[in-house]
Amino acid sequence: MDLIISEKAIAGKRIASILSNSKFQTLVENGVTCFQFTANGKDTLLIPLRGHINTVDFTGDDKYWNIYSLDLLADKTLAYIPVEKGIIGCLKKNRKLDNIIIATDADREGEAIGVEAYNYVSEGNKGAKLHRAYFSALTDKEVVDAFNKLRKVDFNFANSVFAREEIDLLWGAILTRYLSVVSNRKGKAFISAGRVQTPLLNFIVERELERQKFIPEKYCELIAEFEKDNVKFTGSHKDGKIFDIEHANKIFESIRAEKSGTVRAVSKKEKILSRPEPFNTTSFLRAASSVFGISTSQAMNIAERLYQEGLISYPRTDNTVYPASLDLKGLLNNLGKDAQYSGFVKEILNKPLNPSRGGKETTDHPPIYPSGYSDKLTGMEKKIYDLVARRFLATLYRDARTENVSVLIDIKKEQFIVTGQTVIEAGWTKYITFLNLLKHLCQSFKPKN
């Protein structure tokens, strides 16, 4: 019998469905919903976790709230305490296993969560072989390929997480107690400190002090309205923001009665607006927040649900370069099942695929891309999926080209600048229907002259 361990129930159910061709049974053991099926002729049980099943803590440390005993706390032995007892009881059962396969999220945290579970499973299954299924999208192909090409578990990867947890505890517990004791803030009024929260709090305070020190200044902007061939347009004074209010008023009074201006110069310049690079976690969260006005945590929660449903790739990645092994044509054909993307897909597939590349290339996870298709999405999930899909399309299309015109108009020796832009080739921008995102992207990418 083989045992598969997934990080969450929704991901476990999808893995079971893929490996069994949807022929799996749901059963409950120790209050834990598990999935049983046959894969490659072998009986298989999949036990889903709920993230970390242990927590690290000191043992018997209540007396260490004295400033003179904090150094003793630093030397205490740390203990990993079980918190998901139902899951742990299920893992510890002696099942006569042949293979234990860790199929948690393919990152550092997932490796640690898998090792936590394995340590309990191995207690009653000493002879079982340990494997790792590593995939970046919960699609049929990726999951099947991952289980056909099982890897070794990276214990160093997992141990780095355990080391971080212990450092977080030591840092947070000792510094929290020190600050609380010296300020006489014990009990519910204690002062909390931590490896991440304390520097972040310092950053927030510094920015708030900077904001409070800011002294606003009044300024004027002079805008002139022109008309040519019954077309009205505006121009801005060449000095932009004028902080000398009296000087601005003098200019205004000197030209307010004028009915015409003289064109002194006209310049035209063609610019290329490069395609955006593939989404990594940071650029995705920035775009989702800018377009939909949602928090980064909400955007990430939605992205993780879409990943667990097999609709997008793993959303935690630094990579901005599609790997050569990624089947871009297959992904496009899958995306083309949706009528709103089918026309774009056909247009892209008419020419050789040449995706844009970002500045960071890693080998763990690809950038974020649409890995599946569903016509049942609604609300914010549908919007986030659409955001990922359109970004993917934009990275595979042509650059945009514009002609930018600048006109210098003289009104009694005061110069005003009128600018205009004509789209020569819309290129990738026609795939981005979100006005806020398009504006954000145009500001983010430097145009090529």
C-alpha cells in the first residue's frame, strides 16, 4: 500500500481525482477526511493535512519572566508540540506501507510540512520508502508527471524552516519578555516583539514621522485652452508647478485676455512600449491590488484557491522567465476554450511563440500562468483568473508602438506645452482591458526610443 500526504484537503482531493481518474472513495479516519483509490495497480491512501501539524515551544518556562533569567531561557531545549492530534493519530497508524509520497506545496514550507508528517508516519512504518512529488500546477499532466518522476525529499530544505521557527521563537520570546519586564508591562499589557514584526513596525513609525514632518506648500498650475479646426485641447505652462503664487498671478494676468497663441516648435517621436514580463508573486499582488483595490492577503488567498483547483500555477514564485519545458502552445489552446480569449489565442498562435523575459530566472517554480479552464468561476475568483490569463497573453504578443507629439505654443512669450499620443500598433495593450492595470504597466516599463 502507498500513502500520499497532501498539504490541504482541496489539493488532496484533486490529486486523488487525477491519479484515480475520478474513481476514489472518501472515508473518515480519526475525524480526518481521507481519500482511497487504486493507482498504477496499487492500493493508495491520501491523507490531507492542514498546514503545519506541530508548533515549536519552550517547556515549563512560566518562571522565566525575570530579567535576570532570560539568558537561561535562551539555553532551554525546544520541543515540537503536536497541534493537529487527529491528523497525527491518522498518520501514526501501522499500515504496512511500501511507499510514502510527500505531495505538499513545492516550496520550502511545503517540504517542512511534509517532513513533519513523515516523522509520524515512519514510527509505525519503518520499512517504507520515502519519495517527493514535485509539481507547480495541479493539472492532470503535471501531477501525473510528478508521480511518474518522484524525487528525494530535501531534508536540508525542511531543516531551514525548522531553524527559522526556532530562531523566531527565541528572538520573539526573549525580546518580548525583556521589553515587557523593563517597562513593567506584564500580563495582557505585555509588549510583543518579533524577528519580522519589529523591523516592520519600525518602518511604519519612520514613515509616519516622515509624513508628520512634511510641510505642504501651495502652488499654481497654469493651463491654457486652445482650439484648432474646431478641436479643443489644453496645454500646461512649461514651468509646471509654480510655488511663487504672486509670480503665477502676474503671468496669468498678463495673458488672460489673449485670444491666440503662436506655434514655435513641433516634435514627433515614435516609442515602443515593451510587453510586460511574466507575473511573479510580487508583480501579481501589486497588479491585483491596483486593479481591484483588494488587499495582498486577499489576492493571495484567491490565487491559492485557484491553484488548488488546478486553474493557475503555484502563486508563490520569484521567477519571471517561462522555462523552456513549459508547453506554451498547450496552455494557449486550453485558454482558447473560453470565447473571450479564443480570438486572442488564434492571433498569437499564427506566429512563432516568443515570450517576454523578466530579470529573474529561477529553477524551482515557473512564473504564474493560467494552467486550467473553468466556466464556473464567479466574483473575485473570476477577476483574478482573468488578470492572470490576460497577463499571460500579453507576454506572448507584440510590443506596442505609439507616436508621441509635443507642441510648444507661445502666448506673449509665455510658453505652453501640448502633448498628444497616437497608437500606431496596440500590440499587447489590447489584451489588458483593466484601465488601472494598463496605466500601471505603462508607468512600470520604460519605453524604447
